[in-house]
Amino acid sequence: REDLLDKEPNWDALLVAAGIDADDCEPIDDESPRSHRLPPLRVDLARRWRAQTSGDGPLEVLMAARDGRIVYFDRDASSGEGHSFGRSSLSTQRVANAFYVSLMIGFTGLLALRNLRLHRADTQGALRCSLYYFVVDLTLWIVAVPHLGSISASAIYGANYLIYSTAKAMRLWMFYVAVEPFIRRFWPDVLVSWSRILVGRLRDPLVGRDLLVGCLLGSSWALVTVATSSVEIPPGSIGTVKAIFAHVLNTHQWGLHAGMSLMAFLLLSRLLFRNTWLAAATFVLVMTMIFHPPNAATDLTIRVVLVSATLAALYIRLGLVAAISTVISIVLLIGVVQTYDFEAWYSAGSKLTLTAVFAVSAFGFYTSTLAGQLSNANAR
């Protein structure tokens, strides 16, 4: 093992695979304080580079290895002069994101208190949803906990993570209590498949339909993005099944929380404008401001607008399950899959992620078609 720790992996091979010229990279001082940029998994060695690119600014690259094998790759494209690693300028995107988060927390907090006072809240459904989120978060911590070198440091980190996970689960509970009664009032069909999942009816045809539609739409948007992207490897862990499993869990957890938050914002727009189409237009506008990268090309702007419009239509027409599964599929296939070249040495995680998306799609197809036909035959 000592020989493995002293061995430098072939960093250049991964830089080339990511479309970065290794000759244009210069090492970054490891002693600089960038703790929040540490890999989210146990590693023995980490290296950082600054690459000069033809884009708007330098490209910061972080790679890490364990037992002599590269297990993590991350990049942070900066734009503008004076933009340093781990820091970002105050942009319209960041202001819109901060405003959105603050507005959602304040708005949902007031609605949750109102619904609890009027006894309109589905507290049982909110509890099941938040507990599931909490369990997934703890599982993620067990799988991806970083190595801190001492028992006391690990205990402190674990306690902080437990507090943070509890706060996130409580925030999700608040979102659910706030929006569920109003969604039942304005769009009663939106929560049908979601309610059936909460009571354990996973093989219901409506659940299968929403899962299938979400996976197909998410896969379609991911395919368009990958086809127009010049960089193959996204940020994430490379090659280890455990690390990829942690990324899948993290994406699933994030998609659940993001789905609730986006639904809450759409509801806020509906309450303000008293019109569903105006609410959908506002949703598309704000989502474009939040997720649109600065100085992005026109084709990327169009894709962001179309994805936001698709999500708004899914929320209003099909429901929460279809929208959440679409978001999760997009993030998995763009942010976790490192390559679609299955002969590449780092393709194990890609195969695992694609298999997971395909399995959910196949389950959705079965439950929405074959299971429905069997239930109809039994009813006759």
C-alpha cells in the first residue's frame, strides 16, 4: 500500500480525455485555503491545475486518487478577469438564485403555518416524505463520508452533517405542508400518482406512466445536451461503483428537494397572478434566470427556456412524479455519466447510471401497460 500512496497516477490521460491540453495546465498551490473544494469521498492524493482555454477564462481542474487510481474529476470554468478558484463574481444568476431561495423559504413558511392553523395540511404525507429524504441523506453520508484522519474530527463532521440533514428534511416537510393543500385545490390531478407512491402503491399504472414519461423526457434533453457538448467528462467521481452510487443518491435526493421547491414557486406564481398560464410564463422566466449560465451561447439559452417550459407543462398536466423524474434523469445523464464510450477505462460508473435510468424506465413501462392490462383482466 505504501507503494500505491507514493505513485502518481497518469493525470494527463484524463485531462486529454476531457478535451484539455495537458501542456496548457499549470499546478495550483496546494497550500491555498480551498477546503470547500475537497473531493466528497476518501482519497489519498489530490492535485489541482489551472488550464488556459479558448473560452471566457481559465479552467480550474481538481483530480484525486486513491490507492494509485484516479477516482475523482471536477472542473470549474471561471469567467471574467480576476476570477479566482473557489470564488465567483456577483452575477445576475447568483442574485436571482439567492432571491429565489429566500423567497421560497419565507413564502412556504407562512403558508405552512396557515395550513397547520386551519388543519388543512397532510402532515402524515409530509412526514413520510421528509423521513425518506432524511434516510437517503444519511445513506449518502455513510457511502461518501470523507476521510478526516481522526475519530474526533469524524465525529464532529458527522454531528454537523446530522444537524444539516435534519434541517433539510424539516425544510422539505415545510414545503410539503405549505403547497399540498393548494395544489389539491388548483390542480387536483397533479398529486394522484405522488399520493399513491406515499401509500406504497408503486405498481400503480399512473405511477408507471409518470416515471416513464419523466425518464423519456429527461433522456431526450440529456441526449441533445451531450450531442452539442464539446467536453465529455462532467464533474464527478471516476471509475468506482461506490462513488457513482453516492452521486446517484445525491442526485435523487437533490431532485426530490428541487421538485418540491419548483412546485412551490409555480404555486406562488399562481396565487399572485390568479392565472395558470401567467404562472407558467413567470416560472419559465425565473428558471431561465437561475439556470442560465453567464455569457452562454444562444442555443444553450434556447435549451434552458425549453426545459423550463417542459417542466412547467409537466407540473400542470401530469404532476409532481413526472417532473421530478425528468429533473433527476437530466442531472444523472449529464452530470454523473462520464462517457458514452463503453470501452473507456472510466466507463464503469456510466454503465451503472445508464442501467439505473433504464431500469426505472422499464419499470414504468411495465406498470403503465402490462400491469394495467392484467388488473383490467382481473376486474372482468
